[in-house]
Amino acid sequence: MRIALVAESFLPHMNGVTNSVLQMIRHLELRGHETLVVAPDAGGAAQPAPSGRTALLPSLPMPAYPDVRVALPSTGRMTRVLRDFQPDVIHLASPFALGWKGQVAADVLRVPSVAVYQTDVIAYAERYGVPGAAPLASAHVARLHRRATLTLAPSSASQQQLAALGVDRLRRWGRGVDAERFRPERRSEAWRASIAPGEVLIGYVGRLAPEKQVDDLRVLCGIPGARLVIVGDGPERARLERELPGAVFTGFLGGDQLAIAMASVDVFVHPGESETFCQTVQEALASGVPVVATGRGGPLDLVRSSVDGWLYRPGDLDDLRQRVLDLVGDDAKRRSFAAAARESVRMRTWESLGDQLIEHYREAERLRPLDEAARSRGLPRPAIVQPPQRRQWRRYVALGDSLTEGLCDTSRMAPGEYRGWADRLSRLLAQGVDRFEYANLAVRSRRVRDLVSEQTPQALALKPDLVSVFIGSNDLASHGADPLRLAVHVEKAVRDIRATGADVLLVAPCLPAIRAARIFARRFAVYAAEMRRIAAATDSYLLDVAAMPALDDRSMFAPDLVHLSSRGHRHLAYRAAEALGVPDAEALGLLDDALHEHGRDDEHRGPWFTVHAVPWMWRRMRGRTAGDGLVSKHADVVVIPGGETARRRQQS
């Protein structure tokens, strides 16, 4: 892949954003990917990325914090820079000003973007006290992240914060730690002696700026037998030196010097309440140093109270002092917490985080075409529901209408019989299962009322552990249909099924890409949005057919342009398997489609209006349906040969 990383700050200004970008560049290059860093130009001190390409854009220093540079190129210039690189994915590192331009350029170029939320600019605006700045910052952050293809949040607190702003497409992605650089063996008695011989050292590492709330550490000054050590620099240093009597200020430390300082303190403290992650807490834990941090933001996911440190009540400085005193006065507890601290970060390597990031890039690549398809139809982009953890199912029941019955999927079937996507899905799910059972209760022309009154009770009587629900198209194509009211009934059915412990695969229907279907577009869009909401509210799996760009291809539909062709049913089955977590479902689907390349169902299409539309309208006028008198094809479970069963049959 070719990845463009648009960073709000970069070398020589070292902070969490710069460090993360540098780590990712190294990892991406190691994995064989190409990178471009787009960042503000720091003038004469500017430094390019250690590998890959770098594009530095003209910038201005922030008045109150000249080390921080702000670049505001025109959208045209940003688009040209990115177009020249031809990225597959655009990584927005802590986006705000430059990141907004990167997002706009991503939309112009139709390239997926992954926005990494790393700086709580809303809290910063509040701390700096600029009138009206916080609401503006909040609105901008929400707008930017809602446009990004995918947003990565470093902690549960930041996920909740973004979700409250209406940001969807959220994924959790933390930060790695260099456990080789930050380790207990770096502890230096010589360094300790140079700071405060024979005293317990209470350390803080970070930027000296208002949002870090370093002045809260004044309650730690004057603790008998202890010394406060402040590592870092920033615009608040002069004031803090006056307000923290007796504290030792080392200035900025980096590299091995920082690692030695971190491992050489006895207790690490961090009072900042606006940390989305707090990398220095993680580095302290890796160094085998117990941590006392505020119980808000990133530290909530890092510090285990009474195991490797303490979380004190936010804003309660008496509690902060008591937590620190607890560790300062107990050598044995410090040693116990220190051992647990090192163990807690053992699996948080930059290598594992880098591989996770690449998977997020690939997910964004899959999502962007869905967004384009939705936008072309005038629909909101599909919300991506994070499904519950996949388990191995043994009894699957399919509910719905003709689409789930399999109408028009005649592939390898006797005359008058149909397969369908649910039948195909059952075989994919049966792989590796000794005995997999399947029932299909779907019947053509059935409606939501039939789902509630007939199909759901029948399904529950079969005691399934997986149920698919794909229904609503017949209702939505009827006069006066109310998609919101229909969704209420579907939600009741889904909740009844989920109450038994069974999983649900909820399918949001779509319209074929033909002009005649446009009169129903708004109904289908509202209904699909409700299916996404229901899936999220009930922890169900979601197959968002409405957002599948492949279904714009006429060959996915049968000659009536209403039902799916065999190719369409194959496509739907593999997309459903992918939603349910079946390994390699996408690759299998592409292979299956290639094998059927010359057997597509696009022959004998005839005049659509007279062959298909007129008979349908005639039935509707007479109050009849194509499903009158029909029953489901698998009213009871049938056994589908799975991995073990198939092997036994082969052996016999």
C-alpha cells in the first residue's frame, strides 16, 4: 500500500503525535509499504521523515506556543501533493487544521481516510480560556471525524467522547511502547544522586502547558524524604518553577536520557485530565514505575488501581497527595506495583499496534466504496456495526420473503426449485462443524406481519443459535407504507430472538439501480437506517445490502430486475459470511464468481414491463401474491454436511 500520513506536528517538535507517526513510518516501511509524510514546515529547524517521502508545507507558529506550527495550505495545494503520491489510504494524525485539508482532499480524490484521534483540542480550548473556542472546536472535531472513513480512538474515554459528538465508525487503537528502551534496567543510581541523594523521587514527564495541569503537583512539594522531579519544557516552565518550590526541573530529555530518568524515579505522577491516551504513563509502566494518575481519560485504561498504581478522583488534590504518600512510605508496595507495571505492557509493542493499524487501513479501503455507493444514491453512509464476538453456530434458521427463499437462483437445481443466498450461507457456516442444521422458513410475498406472527414463533420452536432476518421489500413497495412503523415490528421480532440467546443476522434491503425503483428510494433509505439502528441496539450482525456497490451491476439481478440472479445470491451469501466472520469469505466469493464467469443469468431478459411488471401489478390489483398457497421449503431443520461430516462420508 501507499500511505500518506498527514500530521499536525512533526520533527523537530517531539510529542505524542510525532512519536506515533515516526513509529508507524518505520513499521510500514518494514512491512514493505510506501509512505509520504505531509506536515508543517518548521523553517530552518525542519527535518524530513527518516524514510519514505516528506512534503513540508509553509506554516506559522502559534503565538502562545511557538514550538507548535500551524499549516493551512489551500485545498488545491493539499490535493496536488496527495494526488502526486497516489495514496491508497490517507492517515490523518491528530487532525484539526492541516488534517481538515487532508480530509477534504481525500474526498476529492475518493481515497479512504483513517483519522487518529490523539489530541483533545476541545479540552485544550477550555483550558486556554478563549471565549467561544470550545464549542467551535467541538463542532469542528465532530464534523471532521464524521467525514473520515474510519476513526481510531486510543481509549474507552475518548471513544465515549467522540460517540457523544455523533461520530460513528469508531475503532479502538491504542499506542505501542518501546519496551526495549523503557525498562527497569535503565534505573541509574548515579542519575538519582545527581537529582536528590537519598530521597524518594516523584516524577512527572511531559509538556509544561496549561492543559497538563502540572500546577496541581504543588500539593506534592514538601513531602518529607521525597523530591518532585519535572522532566519537560514548555510555555509554563517559568511560572511552574515559581509555584513548585523545591522541585527539580531537568528541561527536555529525549532518547536514552529520558529512559534513564523515567526508570530512576520511584513514583510517576500525571495530573492531566484531557489525555486521550497518555503515552508517558505507559512508558512509566514499562520502566517498572508505579503510577498515580487522574481517574479520567486515557489513564483509566492503563492504570490498574491497587495493582500497578492508583487513580485518584479528578480534581481532588488531597486524594492525589494521599495516593502518592501511600507509595512514598511503603517500599514493599512500590516494588510489588513496579513488577505488575512492567508485566502490564508486555503485549503493547509498536509492532503489534502497527499490524493492527494496517488492518484498519484495509477496513477503510473496504468501506470507502460503500460510502461512494450510498452517496451516489443520495443515502447517508452506512453505519458499520461492530458485531459481537463470533462463535461457532450449529443451527441456523432463515426468515424472510422471496429473496431468502432463493427465487430465481436456479443454479444446479431441478426445475421449479431454487437455492438462494441463505442456502449457500448454510454450507459456508457448516464447514468445520460436525453436525450443522438449517431451516429456511422464507416464502415469497411474505411481509413484516408474517415475520412477527408466523415465522418468528416457528423459528423459536426450532431453538436456533443463529437466525437471519431479511424482509420488508414487499411492504415498502405497497401504497402508504410507513418504514418507521415497519421497523418497530422488526425490532420486536429481533429482540424476541435475541432474548433466547440466539444471534441475529439482520439484512437491510436495497432497490435495484433502475429508474422505476426511484419512487420507493426514500422509504428504503429510512428503513435501511432503522435496520442499522436495530442491529446496533440489539448487538446483532448487520448485512447492509443497501450499501453494496456491486449490486449496481444489472447481472446481479434476475430478468425481472426485482429478485437476485444466481450471481447476486452468490455475492450476498459471501458478504453475509464475511459479516459473520467466516475466514477468507471475500477471497472465496471472488473465486466462486470467477468460476461462474461464463454462466451468468443475463440471457432471455425479454421486455421487462410486459413480462414482469404487468403480471405483478395485476396480482396486486386482485389482492393476490405470488406466494399464495405456498409453504416454506425447509420448515424443519435439515442437516448440512460440514467439515467433519463430509470427511466421514469420504472415508466411508
